[in-house]
Amino acid sequence: MDWETLLSARRHQPGSAPTLFRTHDRSQFQRDYDRMIFSSPFRRLQNKTQVFPLPGNVFVHNRLTHSLEVASVGRSLGAKIAQYAKDRGNRSDVIEEIGTIVSTACLAHDLGNPPFGHSGEEAISDFFTEGEGQFLKKMLTDEEWEDVSRFEGNANAFRLLTHTFNGRRPGGYTMTYTTLASIVKYPHESKAAVKGHKYGFFQSEKETFREIADALGMVKISETPLRYARHPLVYLVEAADDICYQIMDIEDSCKLNILSREETANAFLDFYDKETDKEELKTIARTRKIVTDKNEFIAFLRAGIINKLINACANAFLQHYDAIMNGQLEGALLDHIDRVDGTLKKAYDACTALAYARIYHTPIVTQIQIAGFKILATLLKEYIDAILKPGTYYARNILSIMPEQYKVQQEDSLYAKIQTVTDYVSGMTDSYALNLYRKIKGIDLPEIR
């Protein structure tokens, strides 16, 4: 693959001609970034759970703050790779935009995730595989059933940005091809994914992705099922996400007293090698004496670790540059940092083990997952029943409160109708889903204000 082709300002806008690289004082990629920041799906992330329930007295991350932090890390990674590409002789002005492109893709990486944290995807899939949606399997093709029964937030993000919803302009958010390709972490359809693994686009967006990938010169691995090698910038988006969620989840758990400050500090200090990081450790020791606020000291350690991981992931990208550009590198950049810095890899793996053992299965996390399963299953059942029998009094009423962009068209296929319902449910915030559930179940009634 070649940067001259991979970095394209062409937009996903059916019927339009390719746009110029610059418009007024902003490049097309800067316009993508601004468009993402001002979009409704991005704003809704502020009311979607990351790991812990949305904050009361103690601030913890939601999907919005997580995405902003990932974008910051992604911009740094992109800038490093842009400089490397320039050093290798690529003098294109577009190379300067890699940091912006990666940052924008980072903002979008969680757009397709449903409410109630990581369990939301499981809840939607479970409704079809184990719940009351099982009967639908015989009405769908194998490919459609794979999409429906294995709901994937990554594929949903690509759909959200490219699908033409009712009343909206063609092409969704009409992002550039390069920005769209940079968010597709798993560039293959659901039939190409090993059972239990993720995929990057639904059948409904399959041809859209093919068009983008071919235009950018991405390596096609197979036609049936459709599979491409990753766009190189996906590795940077993935690394930024991996760095942030792992480290920030541990910091949040410290604020919530799930982990003690001493445990957290020790886990973070393990990222420093006693021999090669002597000077940094001296600085940390001096800072510990000065900074008496324990939360601030943890934040200081966290900042240093993120910087170390950014450098290590950038170096891993450069070490495997040819394999990445040939579409041959397997796994994430963090899987390959052991060759760059074995201490970092060991400490990162230890943090992963700590998070799964002490954080992700605590009662406060499990309770919101249980609630999410019940709420999402109920909403899916009510709306799918309604689209199957739209003529009943109840169905007409419940369908009437769906926003215009999610209105089901009677001429649509069953697959498209089910997708419309999952579009609606997955796009909900935690509080919207909870309030609608209460009203549907008769637990709450609307108030006149």
C-alpha cells in the first residue's frame, strides 16, 4: 500500500465529485474532525457508560471523555508516523494530516457502541441467539443472521457514519474515505470472522466498504467472504484506544476505592525499568515528596506511562513498517512492543490481568450489566414485535414515538427493518433507554411540564 493512495480527501457522498483537498482555511480532514465533534452521536457518548456507572459524586470516564482522550493519544501517534513517512522521502502535504485523521477516527471509534458499557453488545446479540428473537433466524439469510445475532459496535460505527437514514442527506456524515477506513478495525464481513471474534461492516454496508477499500488501494485478502488487510492508520487508532482504556480504567478504580492508591501506584511504577529508567524514577521520587494529593500523584504516574506507551507503539509501527504497508502484520501494536521494551509489555499485561481480576467483575459493574441486559432485551422485543405486526393499535403507538430517522419503511426487507430497530436501540443513551423502558413497562408515566 502507498500513502499517496491511502490518504484520500474523496468523500462518501453518492453522486458527488471528489472534493478539493483544501476548502478555505481547513483541510478536508480537519473538516472531518470538526464534523465529528459537532455531531449528535458524538455528543450522546457523554451519557453512555464506559465501564463504571455514570458518575454521582466521583467522576469516572464515560464514552465521551474516553473518546476525547483516545483522540489526544492518537494525534500524538499520528504525528510521529507522519514525521517518519516524511523522513523516508514522502513529501506530500497530505502526510501532515495523519495526526488529524487518526484523531478523528479515534473520536469515532466508539460511536456504534450501545448503552450500558461493554455488555450492551452482548445484550443485543443474546436477544437473537438466546432470547425471544431466535425465531427470526429462519427468515434471514445466513449472512444476515450472522450480522443480527453477533451485533458488533465496530461495524455499527461504520454504518452510523455512512448509512442514509430517513430524512438525512445521502452518504450519512459524508466523511472522507481515509477517515472511514481508519475506523474499521476488522476489515471483513461477519462470515469471515472466526466465531466469537469481531468484524468491521454489516452486509448492508459491504459494497460501501468495498468501494472505499478499493479506491484507497487496500490489500484484498479474499472475495468470498470479503476480507481486506487493515488500513495502516487503524493500527494507530487501536493502539490509542488500548493505551487509554486500560490505564484509565485502573485510575478510575482507584478513585472509586476498588483498588488502593498503593496498589495503583505500584502497578504504574512497574512500567519503569530500575536500570534503564533511573533518571525518570528519581524524578518520580522527588515528585512524590512534593505532591501530597494522592489522586494527583496517580495522575502524574499515568501521564508518564501513556507517554512511554505512545513512544513504544510508534516504534513498534516503525519496526514493522514494511509488514504493515504490505498488509501482513497480525495483531495490535501493543502485542509487538516486547521487542521495543519488554518492561512495558510485562507491566501492561499485568494491568490487563489486574483489571479483569479486580475491576470488570465488581458488583458495581455487574449490576449495570444485568440491568442493561433486561432493558435492551425488552426494547428490542417491543419494537421488533411492532415492526412485524405494524397494524395493531399498540404497534402503531409504539412506532409513532420513534424519531423520524428510524422510521421503518414497509417495503424494506426484514433484515433492514431489524437493523432499523437496532439502530434506534444502540443509539440510545443509558438514561434514555432506562426512561423508555420504564414507560413501556408502565413503571413511569410521562409528566406534563
